[in-house]
Amino acid sequence: MWNAGTGIFEIIFRTFVIYALILIGLRLTGKREVGQMTPFDLALLLLIANAVQNAMTGPDTSLIGGIAAAGTLFTVHALLSRLVWKHRGLRQAVAGNPALLIHRGSVVRRNLDKEHVSLEELRQALREHGIAEFVEVYSATLEVDGSISVLRNDERPAEPRPHHHIRFLQRKEQ
């Protein structure tokens, strides 16, 4: 139970590689797949977890091996969370960017196709917000967490605000 059959450093390395692979796989499947979990998605997630368990610890079923794998997952996740929080480019690479699905009542089909969102899924999201027609929507956005946020025409800003550029002037030293 306590004796690790596989070296701790090997378990840590294997766990790190599997974490990176799963993260890349989830990122490639798109925002919609992660945010809106269906029974099909849940089954896939559970099967992936079962499939990669042995890849992380190998033949080691000891308590120490499990602790090493879990500790590695927590550590890598915490470090990645901090890096993503500090670096915008990395955040975009890991989490992605929001995608505009409806703009001023018009569906942005290019983004629907890119994000693998069907018109029926978009209509469902609008119904969840109490909206019957696309023309009632000022904007609908697929957020990075997979949810669709909607802004009605009557909720939009009344007037466009100009962009303000602030320059920092250096003082001339005398």
C-alpha cells in the first residue's frame, strides 16, 4: 500500500504529460464542448479519466503513487492558473476568446461554424434568456466558459462612447 513500485519522479512526469495532453484536447474540442456538458460529454470525461489513470501511475497502485499523481495535478493546475492570470497571451491560448454569435439582430454564421454552435443551440440560449427572435438581440456572445451571454436591444448602451487615449507625458527636467 505504501511502497511505490514506480519512481516518484516518473509518476510526476507522466502525470504532467497527461495533464498537458488533456488540456490541449479540451482546448481543441472548443468552448462549447466544455461549457455545456451533455450525458454524452460526461461519459467521455469519465472514460478519459479512467483511460489515463494507468498512464499517469503506470503499474504503481500504491498510496504514495496516487498522492504523487494528485499532488502533481494540483501543483500544475495552480501554476498554470497563476501564469494564465498574469499573461494575457497565454490566457488566450489556454482559454480562448469570446466569439460574437449575433450582432445587432444578425447571426454571425462564420463564428457559429467556427465554434460548432448550431442555430438550434443558439435559439435555445435565446429562449433561456426569454427572447423569441434574433432581431430582439443586440449581441450574443459565446463566452470562453461555453455559456452564451445575450444583450437585448433595450439593454444596449444608449450612445456609443468615444475611445479615450491617455498619454503619459514626460516632464522636461530643468
